[in-house]
Amino acid sequence: MTVVKRFIAGAVCPRCAAMDRIVMYSENGKQFRECVSCGYRDEMLLQSSPRELDTRVNRSEEERRDEVRPVKLIDPKAV
């Protein structure tokens, strides 16, 4: 069985401080990160599963409608 390793963009190695050298992979149901430069390796322990970020795509129409606020236009000559 081959282990698929994926680079984590922007990640910095805690040991050698190299950027973009950290890979993440799963092994026996656990997630690990490893630096390809210095060989640093540790298990990634997540307290909770990450939640999806709120965007205009994954919100309901009602939630988007509630967020709409009127814009007040000001006459620049009156100021």
C-alpha cells in the first residue's frame, strides 16, 4: 500500500524553519506531518474537525437576504 503525501502550502517546519517543505499523510488511521528537508515528523492531533468557512456559496438565500443593508448616498456638494 502506498502512502499519498501532500504538501501543505505556506507551512513552516518547527525544527528547521523551512517553508513549503511540510507534507501531510495518513498512516494507520492517524495523520502525520513531515519535513522533507530535515526529516522532522510528528502526529497531527486535532481537537475537533475543521468547519467549512462561510462563503456566499454555502449559505442559504435567507441568510444572504438577512445580511443585505441599504446604502446611504451622500451628496458630495452638500458636505
